[in-house]
Amino acid sequence: MPTPQPFPSTDFMAIGPPVGVRFPDVVLPDQHGTLVDLHATRGTRPALVVFYRSARW
Amino acid sequence: MELQAALAEYERNGIAVFAISYDSVGTLGAFSDKYSIAYPLLADEGSVVIRRLGLLNEQLQEHHAFYGGSVRDDQLGVPYPGAFILDERGVVIQKRFEDSYRARETAVGILEGAFGMVSEVHGPEATAMHEGVTVRAYLDSPTYRSMQRLRLTVELRIADGLHVYGTPIPDGYVPLTMEVGPVDGMVIGDLEAPEPIPFTIPGLDEAFQVYEGSVKVALPLTFELATADQVLDVTVRYQVCSATDCRPPAALQLQLPVSVLNHVERPG
């Protein structure tokens, strides 16, 4: 594991849907192949939406 | 599966959890079976949603070049890793993306730090008591791994009629702070503390900011290396006063063990 070096930083507040705005509609299949509508599934609950690199690496 | 381990805490607090990657349904199905994942792993094959939301990690190629590696074709299309916190209406209230390329918060850390909920599950805790104040410290996880961000939470319960100082503070008084002894590769972030309340003493010009009752502060700790099990030496400093007099500044020492986790767990 190399010692982390400073890497050109990214302004993450400028990336992706902004704060204060409804998260876009997302409809994708889940791990069982069932289509999931994120907002419909969420209903009236708050939500954590995690983006990650991959389940494979 | 760190998020799966915390899922019951999210459900108890009525928070929905979704994880999105560019993996196929087949890949996610196998992963889900292997680790008994009970929340939706959404398959954004072709990174259509990742692109539409502007989350495509265009830095990956640059990043690998920076470290002397190369990007495989099947690694293109990854998002910036991070999380969105949505409120009851589905509005984005926070974005939890990291400056550091791979630093990740723990799921319990996000539950407490972003949603303001209290998890019943966390790492080992230590308590100490001095001058009418009970100090309880805990990490959000009993384990850490390389490039993970843990939250060190310290909760003070202050006896009635007493207060401790926040900042800003006049010279000669000691505000509530905490320190963690140096650990190789551990970067200490800024203290997260609630707004103190103004407090004035009749006859004194000085304006004080104080905490009364119960106060919780947190310190983000990012582990850039995962070399060995650690015992964190935590020092909590404060000064206790009543409306009429002050005690000498206190420095309480607490120790929190955290063990290293080297095997890869995903997705977060």
C-alpha cells in the first residue's frame, strides 16, 4: 500500500445532484433483477444513496 | 459488509438505504448471496444513471497515471464513491463525498453524522468522570481499514448548575476540546461541535459561550494506513464552572482500542 500522496482535489459539491434539490428519479434493477424505483421504494422515508466503485474490485 | 451490519440501525431509524454501482444484476446477485445483503444493490450497467447524474469518475485514468498504474477497460464507468443524504421529500440535504480518493466513512458514522441519529451499535467505549462531568467516548466502529474515516464521539453529561466553555472564549479560560495521540497514518479532522449558548455573568464584561446538560462533539479520524491494531489515547479538556466559581481546567484521558481489518469489504 503506497503512502497516499496529495492528489488534485475535486470540488465534490459541484459534482452530481445539488443540495436543496430533489434527487433525480432513478429506476434500476436490483440484485434479484426486480426493477426498483428509488423514490417510490423510499416512500416518505429519508434515504442514504451510496455510490460505490464495484462489487467486483 | 459494513453497511449490511448497520442496516438494522438504519431501519430502526426509518431510513431507506440504496447502493448503486455499474455491476450487472448477475454480479450483484452473487455478491448479495455471498454476503446476505438485505438492501437494494442497484445495477447501473453501462453507467447510464452514473453519467446522467454527473457522477462519472473522469479522474480515474488520471489518478492511476498519478500512481503509475493503468485503468482496465472494465474499470471505466465507475462513479465517484460517496453518498447522498435525502430527506423525507427526497431532497438532497447532504453530499458525503471525500476529498481523499478512497477515504470512506462508516455506515454508523453517516447515520450519526449526517442523519443526526444515535446508533445503538458502535465500537468500544470508555467513560471517565471528573468535577461533575461524565465523559463517554466511543468510535463508530470497533475496526478500521485503510482509507477509512471513523468518527470519535465524546459525550459530556454536565451536572445541573454547571457548564463548560465553548468557543470563542476570553483569555484565561479553557474551552472544550479533544485531542488524540498520534497514530502513524491517522489524519485528525476538525472538531464537530454544536453551537454553544451565550452566557454572561452580572458585573463582568466578558461574553462566554457555554454548554450545559448534555453535549456531544465528534472528531473525524481518517486512517490512511492500516498497519496494526491501535489503542487511541484520547484527551478531553474542559473547564467546569458554576454561576459563581470555576474549577481548575480538567484533562481526562481515555483509551479506545480499534483493530485493523485488512480483508476487503464492499460495497462500503
